Amino acid sequence: MSKKRKVVLFISTSLDGYIATKDESLDWLFKVEGEGDNGYSEFYETVDTILFGKKTYDWVMKQGIEELPYENKECYVFTRFPNNDKEDVKFINEDAVHFTKKLKNQKGKNIWIVGGGELLHSFLREKLVDEFIIKIAPTLLGEGIPLFREGDYQLNLSLKNIRIFNQFVELHYEIEK
């Protein structure tokens, strides 16, 4: 029996649950002293597919890069408006949940959902996220863009692992089935 692919959220958040300030800044995150790449390379090797919502993709592209920094990975951006695919990214104008369910049934490594927001919220409602790897920074923002929005979902999680990367604490949960 083949191993089913998992959808994994790998993300950093402030202690009070924000992934960015209201003006979408991550400056606060880069002020926190980590250790090496905080486990990013190790995680990156476990995925071969990366999913973005359009807002997250646009934010990444506004950071002054020419192309996505996800070499040798399938990258999909969910959008309501047709876009021309690029060499390193495919734009998907269909239901994200349905599309992702099809991806999960294909052979491959895990699938990384990048960012929070609408895409994550729709995946949570449909119980499509299998694991959460959340790095908590010792910072209180007080307000900003929350990691988890209010919604009509409830998920029970099981703690898989805890790691410390200097000032960051990584919590790794999987969904209880």
C-alpha cells in the first residue's frame, strides 16, 4: 500500500498568533535569533509541491525577487482570475480543495501550504491539512494578520514533536483521525 501524501503547514508566528503585522511586514520575525535555518532545509526535503493563495504569492513576488525560490518543486497558485503560467509556477483557476485532494492521491512527497489567509482557512474547514509545523517567535505583536481566522471548524491535534532553535520553539502537530 502506498503512503498517502500529506498537506503540511510550515510557518512562523508571533507568540500571540500573528504571521505578519497589519501592513504585511515580517521585520519582527527577522529580529529573532534562530539557529541555522531553523529546520527549513530539513522540512524542504520532505515536500515536492508548494501551494499558495494569490495574496501570498503576490506578497512573495513584491519582495524584489525575479522568480520563486523553490527550485525543483511544483508550485501552484490558486487564483480567481486566469493567469498565464510561468516556468516556475502554475496558476490554478479551479476549486483549491478539489484540486488539492487530487494532488494528495498522486504519488509524491508531501505538499506544503505556504502562508495563512483564505487558502488555509478553506483547507481547515475541509479538514485537508494533515500536519502543522509552527515556529513560535518570542514576540508579541498585539495585532496583525492572524495565523488562524475565526471559522466553522474544529480540529483535534496530537503533538508529534517539540524542538528549540535558539529563541524559536517549533511545535509539530498532526491531525487526530
